[in-house]
Amino acid sequence: MFSLLLRRCSRRSLALTRNYSDIPHFPCVDQHAARESRIKASIHHNQANDACETGPEPPYARPNPTSYNIYKHNAPLSLTYSTTPLPSFQIAYETWGTLSPTKDNVILLHTGLSASSHAASTPANPAPGWWEKFIGPGKALDTNQFFVICTNVIGGCYGSTGPSSIEQATGKPWATRFPIVSVFDMVNAQFKLLDHLGVDKLYASVGSSMGAMQSLAAGWLHPDRVGKVVSISGTARSSPSAVAMRFAQRAVLMADPNWNNGFYYDGLPPHTGMKLARRLADDVFLAQTEIATITYRSGPEWDMRFGRQMRTLPDDLQAQQDPNLPRKPALCPDFLIETYLDHQGESFCLKYDANSLIYISKAMDLFDMTKPALDSLKLKPSSSTSTPSSEVVHDLSLKHHHKTTHSKSHPPPPNPPPHLPDLAQGLSPLAHIPTLILGVQSDILFTVEQQREVADALRMAGNERVSYYELGGVWGHDTFLIDVLNVGGAIRGFLS
């Protein structure tokens, strides 16, 4: 009996050997395995050489910590979604220009989801920043006139307190013990920095993408301390489609077994999840998660840049092609756009903390400036000279067409969103703040409908100094990074 079983097992083993000898080769899978091996080796090396390092976010401190300023706030920070405040925090920030003697020329520049404070080159860090072409003498944010401040938000990983920071109570990274933060919390932390710098009132609050949310929130929370508001490709209420897209990013990332419920800082990070999440959108550095890339750019741009071009095959694969047959497809990347997404994901998966992406994208999902939503959070502006919302209720009707604005080529929708009156009431603290709203027609992440919605709601709330523009082009959401002529021109004219 035993010999019979042995013969059967031998035959089965031989069959399996024959079957597995025909397994195809996947270079992209091998590259992934090689990357994981390099990461493991790097982690072991760092643990051996940097065991005493306790500074904030050592694996993610890009740019170098010596190239930005740090403000440490040792008092608790109240949080929107927690009865327990953040015990203390620090903010990384950089500045450009000269602060006037009266400190009345300050522009607070808000970042997108994955940006650091390095918006433009500085003597300490001459590398180009993410908004390099918009900051400097004679540019949109003219440093001959203005003193520009840009921070990394709390929850981030580029020097500001976030999930990868060391929790004083435990001596270990916060990980997912870090509290949920809101866009309003981010802004309140920034105003603690402004208090420290002695800045009583901003000349302007400027932001794009998530930064546009922060810019509106700054004017809402501190209406007497913000002179002007600039909101570019943002929203005052996250749409269900944007929430769904960001949920997909987080779901892919959290499904990576290396995520380990957020406690991965002493081991292998969820680099595969980060790389896949990259494929959905492309944020400020053109280096976010791969899932992200798709939503931050537009279809026409992909067509213009890549079309259906195939990547050039390596010599060994080219030699395997039959010249008499069409090119043999592979399950690994074949198209140029696939290799682009793969490269972008590769460049990002270890530059940004996965937990920071989860926390900050969640803060974007939660952002809603309609009055019922704000009331449920028990949020109130610090002070306001604006018209109380109860006094503008009678004006909150689209029958007052002079209160709304659309471009001539985009008339008002026949059926306005039902939440528009609530949004107008919610935005009433900004009624006396001049506001610039910029939308991009090819933006599929924050659509022009959302930009018109913000402009309409502000006008319905009584704000008669709303400037609204729609931009063309094929760059989608990333237009605010690329279109220096139109975006920069609109900002410069509005601020002058």
C-alpha cells in the first residue's frame, strides 16, 4: 500500500513539475519582488544605524528637515471629531518675501492633499517647489509685495504632526491611534502659527484642491482675520463621486497586508497599496497614488500625451517577437500610459506616509459647509461682521438671478442642487470677504459645477464681491499647477 501511494505521489509530482515548467515569466512581478527586498534591506539598515532617532517622520521628511521652519505648539488643540484634544503639535512651514512692519501683507498658501510646505525654492532648499512658477517677484504671489507662508498640514508627514509622528505618551508613532482631523482643525492649527508670528489679519487666504477647502474654511472660521479668499478647483461640499474615489484609494491601501491596521512603522510599509492607490489620481507632485492619477488629469490630455502608443520592448523581449506576427501582448504594462502610471506610483509609494493619505483624504470627504452640517459639528466663526444667516434666508432663492453667476456658455442649471440654500446659509460668514473662484472645465475631480455652486452660494449669502472664472485646457484638476498664464493672471489681478 505504501509503495502504491509513493508511486502515485511521484507521478503527481512529475505532473506538477511538467505543468509548472510552463509558467510564464512576468517582469513586472519580479520588479515588485525586487523592490520589496530592497525596502526590507533598507529598513534593517536604518534600524541598525538610526535606532536612537526620535525626530518627527524620519522616513518621510522630504524635503530635508533643515530646509523648513518648525513651530511647536505645546498647548492642546481642540478637534472637531474628538472630545480629547491633540495634546500638542508642530507645524512645518516655509516663507517667501518680506514681512511688512505692520504685518499686513501676509498670504497664507494652503496645500493639496500630499504637498509639503515647499511651494517654491528657498535659500535653504533651492529645489523647485510644487508652485514654483506662481511664487516670486512679479509672479501671481508677488514676493515684492507679499509675505507668503505655506505649511504642511497636521495629519501630514512632511514635518507637521501626523500619524507617523512620535506620541509622547508612548514613545512610539501614533499610527492609527492618531485622532481623526478635519479641514477646520488644519486651519485652526495654522492660525496658531499666525498668532505666534504676530499676524493679526491675512491679506489673503489662497488654496487649490484641498487647499481651496482650507481657504474657504479660513475665511469662515476667522472672517475678521482674512482680507481675501482665493479658491481654485475646490469645493465647499465634497461630492459623493469624490468621496467614492477617495474611498477606493483608501480601500486598496488598507487591503495591503503590510498596512497592519496602520501599525507598520517598524516593518515593511504598505508600498503596494500606496502604488495602486496612486493609479486613481495625480496630486501636487505628480506623485501621489496611482489610482489618484486618473482623476487629477483629463481624458483629452492622456490622449494627447500618450494616445495608444506602446512602450519600447527591452532587447530580450524584442528578440522573442515573431516579425511576421503582430506584437505579442503581455499581462505586464504594454502601453506608454501604463508605464507612466507605474513610474509615478513607484516614485511615490515610499515618499508619503500611507496613514497620512488615509487621514487627510478622510478629512476631505468630511468637508461640508452647508449650515446643517456645520451646526451638527457645533462649529462657530471666531467673530464675524457678516450678515447673520437668519437675515439672508429670504434671499436664498434662485429666482434672484442677479445673485447667481455662470459663464455665458454655461447657463444656470434648470434644476439647481437642493442643498444650495443650505450652502448659502453656511457660507454667510464670508459675505463681506472678496472671493475669487476658479474652475476648470476639464476637471473631473472637482467639477466646474461645484465651482459655480460655491460662487452662487456666496452671492446668495449676500457677497457682492465674488469673481468667478472658468478655464479651458486639457490638464484637468492639475490645471492649477500648469496654467501659469490664466491661473496666475487671475490671481495676480484679484490680489492687486
